[in-house]
Amino acid sequence: MATKEELCSKIKEVFPDIGACGIDVEVDYDDTNKAWVVDLKKDQHELKTFLEEPEAQQCMEGKQCVSLGLQIAELRRNIDQL
């Protein structure tokens, strides 16, 4: 299993616009749900998404980060509507 630092770095590598558009990302493992919690923030906007371990592993391998990409796109849409 990846560490939160490794997963966070991979997310920033796969989605370089996170830093470019000022979106902060935090990653923590939720033992209760047995999934990674990816918390995206920009100003007063915040979105959290759960990343199941198999999907997190696929993301780490550079294969796919679909649900995370959708969350990032939604956050950017919310910000752009301001």
C-alpha cells in the first residue's frame, strides 16, 4: 500500500493543474472506510472523495485516476462559476 505522501505526489504528478490553479490537496487513509480520503480545497470551496485501495494502486501505477479526475473537474467548475 502506498503512503499518503506517495499518493499525494502521484496525484500532483497526474493532475499538475492542482498546484497551477491554487487547489490544495490533502490525502489521509480512513481506517473505518478502508479507503484513502482525498480532500481538495480552494478558498471556501472544498470537495472530499474516497479512493478505494485498488483504485489508489492503479493511480500509483499510472493506469487510471478516473473518480479523482472527476472530482478535480467539479471543483474547478465550482470555482470558475464565481
